[in-house]
Amino acid sequence: MTSIKEQAAISRLLSFLQEWDNAGKGLRTQILTKFIEANEGKTGPELELEFSQGASLFLIRLTTWLRITYMTGLDLEKLLRSIGIFLSAVSSNRYLIEFLEIGGVLTLLEILGLEKIKEEDKKESIKLLQIIANTGRKYKELICESYGVRAIAEFLAKSKSEETQEEVQILLDALVHGNPKYQNQVYKGLIALLPCGSPKAQQLAMQTLRTAQAIIGATHPSIVDCVLKVLGTMHLEVQYEAIELIKDLIHYDVHLPLLRGLVALLIPPVKETSKLQAKIFTDSSVFQITTQLPVFLQQAAAAKTIGILARSDLKLAEELLHMRVVHSLMTAMGNTDHSNSQRLASLTLEYFVQLFPLVEEHVRKAMGKELYQLFLSNAEILYTKIDSIQADILAANKVNVTKALHLCEGTTASCLNFCMGPGDLNDVEYVTHFEKLNSESKE
């Protein structure tokens, strides 16, 4: 037999539930506000005590109301926060199971795709998905099996709130950890985000991709083209993340396509530049946007990235030499339509000239005495000193260091001395690598 105290508690619970059942939208919002203020941060047992062991009766009402109203686009923030109090409560796994049994995950994912629902409400939906994902591996798998990766990635690309986008990143990061069955799906979803039109989404996707790449190990071939295209961005914070991702990818099996792709970006396709020239004749305002042309932004970023990679690893610098990087850098230095390309290409070429006497010899001959002296005096501001003829000399250069390297038959010590300088001959590992590159080139 229940005590008088217990009967009073049950009576209060029934009265509360009856008030909820009879209330309209306005009164229910007030009830939710009071519930959030009184119960935020409570554990499962504390919630049961508050509701006289009947907390699930209120949760089922909340989830039912969510299922009924979410399609209308009405204010969902307080409703979702109230559900979150149950799902996040310590020792409350049964609340989570009850929520999932009525299709809670699908509802939350559908909310993300509805245009009429406010951004703040969608952020609360993301937070609930975070709680579910952080509960364990099988819950992460449930989200992925519900086509969650696609829905979450699309929302990240479309969201206009950086704060919300950062919450989405936290969710994607949770889905890539401890989720071996679907981690590749998350990885591909992140790659698919790279071409999107949101700079913040691109930035966050690449940050998470670096984590995912370390977990998965293997690379997907499409990542090379996607990350190289991101280098055409006007946003420096996005470019930074792209370069950091490239620095990671260079240690995987895509490093050769990456290096070739970077060198190729130094000479924009004639098709792209001819389109610009045609527009200049018909629209004088085009002059104002040439500095933001994606192919020129890619060119400048590629020159910068090549410099970073070459300085980080001597072997990479050698591989780049075999890809005619010197010729391409000099061509970029002659691009008078984009001064930043000229500046960054000049700085990177300066490093190759200082590192390889063979490169110094070819560059000096191709530039001529006067231009080469200008280059040596200050490579960074060379673009401000050269005239149109000197720019044409750079743009039309025929430097072919690769051909000279091929002539180094057998990679003798004297040849290495010519290419590297005498101070580097003790690097046995490097010599072995040089021999391998030469043999591959001959094949």
C-alpha cells in the first residue's frame, strides 16, 4: 500500500500531465521554460524523483509533440532542450532507448533538412544528435544507417551560422571516432563538402578530414582534386587548412598526384586565361576582379605550398625538380596579372636556387645577368622591379632541369656534387633516394 506522501506525489504528477495534455501552444511553452529552469543538469534518478518515478510519461509526451509539430516549422528550441535534459542525464539510458524507439534519430535528421525550421532549432537538433553519438558505437552506427552523414554534411554546407557549423563539426568528429563500420562513409562525406560554397564549412571539413585521415590511414583518390580546387579560395583561413591537409596527405599514397597537381597549378590552362582576356575586351570592369580569379589564386597558393613542402623535406624538393617545378615557377613569376603569384613563386624559386647549384646555373642562364641580379638582391619584391620584357622572359622560359638530371647517368659523386653541393654527400639515405628517382625517370 502506498503512503500518503507517495499518493500526493502521484497526484501532483497526474495533475501536471493533465495540465500538459489540455494546454495550448503558449501554455506548453511556459511549462517547458519552467521545466528547463528547474531540471537542467539533473541525473536520471533525480528526474525520476521529481516525477514520482514517472518521468518517462512526460518524455513520451514531449517526443509525441515533437513528431506532430516539427513539420510545421513552429518554435522547437525549448521542446528540443527539454528532450535533451532527459537524454543527457546521467544514468538515463532508458530515456535514450525510449526516444530512439519512436524514431527520434530520423526526426532529428529530418529537422536539419526542412527550410522552414529556424537555425537555432536545428542547432538544438545537432546537440541532441551529439548526445546520441557520444553514448556509444551502436548509436553512431544508427545515425549513419539513417542516412545521417549525408543529412548532417548538407546542413553544414547550407548553414549560415558559424556557431551552428562548429556544433556540426563536433558531431562529425564524434561519428568518425570509434565507428569502424561507417568511418569511411564519414570520410567520404567530408571530402564531398570541400567544393561547397561555404568557406566556414570548407574550413571545418578540412580540420575534421585531418583527424579522419589519421584514423582511417588509406586515402580516397578524389581527395586530391578536391583539396587542390580549394586552393582557389579567397579566404586565407580556408587556404591555411587546405595547405595543412596537403602537408598531411603528402605522407600517403597520393603524394605523387598531389605534387604533380601543385606544379600543374603554377601554369593556369590557356582556356581559363583566354576567357579572361576575351572579357577584358568587352568589359573594362573585369580588370578589377583579375586578382580574385580562382586560377590565379590557385597559382599563388600552389607556389606557396610547394615552398612549404620543399623546405620541410629534401626528398620532396628533389621529386619536384623531376616535375619541372623550376620552369613552372618561373612561368608564374611572369604572370603580371597577379602580383601575389609572382611574389610567392619568386620566394619558392629562391629556395630551389639556394639549395641546388644545378638549378642556380639554369635559372641564371635563362634570366640573364641583369634580371638574375635583381632576383638575387630581393626575390620577394622582384615583381615590382621587372619590366614587361623581363616578365615575358620569365613567362616564356624553356628551363628544363629535369633533362639535366637525366644526364646524370649512374648518379656519380661528381654529379651529386653538381646538383647538391659538396656538403650534402654524406646523406646516404638521400643518395639512395636520388638513384631511385633517376631509375624511375629512365623507365
